[in-house]
Amino acid sequence: MKKKIIVSLLNKKQDYQQLMANDAYETAGRAGFDVEVHFCDNNSVIQIRLLLHHINAKPDERPVTIIVEPVSSHGIENIARSAVTNGIGWIILDSHPPYLDTLQTEFPQAIISKVDVDNKDIGAIQAQQVMALLSSGGNILCVEGPNVSLPARARHEGFVEGLSKISNMNIEQTLLGNWTETVAEQVVSSWFRRSRGNINQINLVAAQNDAMALATKRIIENEQPGWKKIIYIGCDGLPQGGQDLVDKRIFAATIIKPSETGPAIVQLANYLQGNIINKNITLPVHSYPTLHQLNLTRGF
């Protein structure tokens, strides 16, 4: 009987999340696992209920490991501890919460690990993209993930720190788009309504993913048709997503963020085969175009 893996992701309407799901199915198939991928519609309550359902299942129905991208940092530590106590592995994606080190020390023989990217570095790269694309300075609109998200907070920190080195950049507003086009459209539209036209011209939109950047572009073009030459940058950088939008000059730049589910499943397979593994994996991210190319063009 094949060992079962549960993969808990955020929102099936996001292209990057679909990439992660497909990567999980393909990698699990090659490694000989059964896998269930669940989306929680960016709702932490739904996610926690689902995880508890599998943790509290009969012993012979439990997964060998749970791979989870948490909606929120709140409440997830207790779920992780419950999983490990019940003999279930725990691999967290896209963040390295403090409790993980504690669990790894308490349960040295268990599969407790993380596969992520350096989200603070993503923010820092976006700041470098801004400096290359908006070299004369200007007003920036930031559209970010929820503030309960560790990746969103880390990206914000890296971005703000990067821009603090120069004085001619102004973050006009920061809006929380919850990673989706729908919510990004809602919060940007609401911002325009609340401001009643009293908004400085935005020169650049920096969104924490490509979906929110695209949604923001649609709303700005509808609400402020007089604003010209706005620069848009995002993150995720799928070939048919952000990269394609850059190639078509709809976006000025994105960041290529690799899928984390495949490496997590490979890590689990190696562990179960008795191999020594790196329990804390950080995958590389890349600016698209490269920062060197952006600095050469100095504008969009």
C-alpha cells in the first residue's frame, strides 16, 4: 500500500498555486506516493480543520507526512505539534517559523522540515528593480499579501529596507490583496473611492505576486485613465504568467519563484529511504529580467 501525503495549499484560482499542486502530483507519482492536494481558499480556519481531520484519523488512515503552506502564522504551531506527536511528518512551505527549530530539537528522528525561498530577499530584489526602473524617483503603490502571512511580512520588510537607502522614493499607499486578483481589485477600487480623487499620481505598482499586479493594473486603467507610463512589477514569474507579461511589456519585471512542493516530496522520499537530508532547504529566486539587464535599460 502506498504511503499517503497531504498537501495543503492556499487558493486554486492562483496560477502559482496550481503550479505547486501539479508539481506535487507529478513528483509524488514518480516517488511512489499517494497524494491529496487540498486548497483552503486562503482561509486559516478551513485549513486548520482539514489538517486536524487527517491528524485525528484512525492510525492506518493517517498520512505519512503533511506538507503545508500556512495561510496564517497564528495557531499553526499547535497543529504541527499534534501532527508530529501522532507520528505524522511535517514539512512547511514558504516560511521558517521559530517553532520549527524547537520541534526539530524535541523530535530529532521525525521528518520536520521546511522548503522555502528567502522572502525578505524577494522584497530586497523588488526594491532593486524599483531603483533601476524608477531611477528619478516617484510614488509607489504596494499591493501585498495578508499581514498574518510570514512571507508577506518578510517581503515587506526587505522591500522597505531596500528603498530606505534612497530619499526620492515615496510609498504612497500599501494595500492588502490576500494574494488574489479578486481581493486586489476590491482593495484598490475601495482605495480610489475613499480617496475621492485626492491621490498623487502613482509611478510604479509593486505587487507581491503577479496576480495582484495584473488586477491592480486593470483597476487603475479604469479609475485613472489619465495616469500614463505606470510601471508594474510582480512575483511568481511563471513562464505563461509573469514572464510572458514581461516579454509583452505589460509588466516591467517579475521574480521567478520555483515550486516548493516537488523538492519537499523529494526530501521526504530521501528521508524514508534512510538518506541523510538537509531539513531546511531554501530555494533560489531570480529577477526577470535580470537586475543587470534592468540597470542597463534604466526605464521601461
